[in-house]
Amino acid sequence: MMRQRHLFVALVVCAALHTLMRDALRIVPAFSDLPARTEGRFTEGDGWFKGEPFVTYQPVRAWGSWNGSDENTGTLAIGPFPAPAQLRFAIGGYPPSPGNALRIERVGSSEQIPVQVTPVGERWRVIDQPLPASWVGQPIQIVAIDAATVLGGWLAVTEPIRGGVGDGATGLWQSLAAWAINGVLLGLLWLAAVRVLAPRRLVPAPWLPLAALGVIAGLAYLTFWACFAHLMFML
């Protein structure tokens, strides 16, 4: 009865950690109903060359300047909104193309921070832009400028987001959930090995726990080489 209770508690803890991990991985807008101002060919919900989609848990607004041609130009300003310590949003296209610019501006001042990124291409990349401590809580905006008319001269930007890999405590919840689930599964396998070995008296009783661990390690080693051999056969 005691073992069943311990197992039940372990399963509840694993379920709770897994739920926290899944919630932290969900990408959602960081703010609601942010204003956005566009000029030229920047459009919302379109404006980028369709490639790898940006998967989110809730709809995230995005703007792009492609609209069928690399020669299109325009400007975009998202905000204002209160500055976090680290601003997270996604970008697509080719922000570093000559004539393009992507920066964070502090509203009401001339302070701005260029966002230094490499070309992304026909997909989305989540970036984290650290902001000065003096900016935190102050109104800021994301500004994107497309003045490039060369091949690959477009860019796309989303509104600020939260969640996803690398955001806040997401890594902690992922690690804790993985450790807990792996620990419970390995513990169950160890108990099964003990139950198989104990009646057969293949090893002295004091060595039984260690022998069960050896069985689990052997099975893991065998599984690894079986998978490796399968991959080699597939190639």
C-alpha cells in the first residue's frame, strides 16, 4: 500500500511538472491590442514569402514587407508598450539587407537599440533582445524599415511574445519534468528487475538492488546499439 501511495505521488508530481512545462512552451502575445502603424507595403497577416510556419498557441500578429516582390518598401512601428528586461519577438526575411533596419526605440527620447541579427530567410526566428535596466517599465516600440529593393530585401516582424524554448523558466520546467518522468520510469523498471531476480536467487540478497541496476544499464546499452544498428541499416 505504501509503495502504491509513493507511486501515485510521483505520478502526480510528473503530471504537474509536465503541465507547467507545456504551459511555458506555449507561444502567446505578450500584450493585447498593441497599436501598430505602417507605411508603404508593410501589411498585417501577410507580406512574407511562405516557408516554415510560425507555430503559436494563440494567434500572434505579424507584419511583412514582401507582398509579392523584394522591391517593395515600407515602415512599421509596433507599440508603445512597457519595456521588459528582455524583449522577445520573431523575425523573418532579411533584416540586414542594405537599406533595411530593425531597432527598439524608447518613446519620448532619441534612445534606440539596433537589433543585430543574421539573415533568417523564408521562416521565422525567435530572438531575445536585452534592454537597459533604465528602460524597464518605460514605453518603447519596435521599428522596422524596409528601404531595400535588391533580391532578399524584405523583412517580417511579429508583436512581442512570451513562452517558447529559452523563455524565462521554461528550461527549468523542461529539465525538472524530464528528470521526474525519467526517474519514475527507471524506478519502475528497477522494481520490475528486482521482482524478476529475487525469486530466482541468482545473486545474494544484499547485492540484489545493484544487480537490478546492472540489468537496467544493460538493457539501455542494448537499446542504444539496436537503434544505432537500425540507423546504419537504413542508410
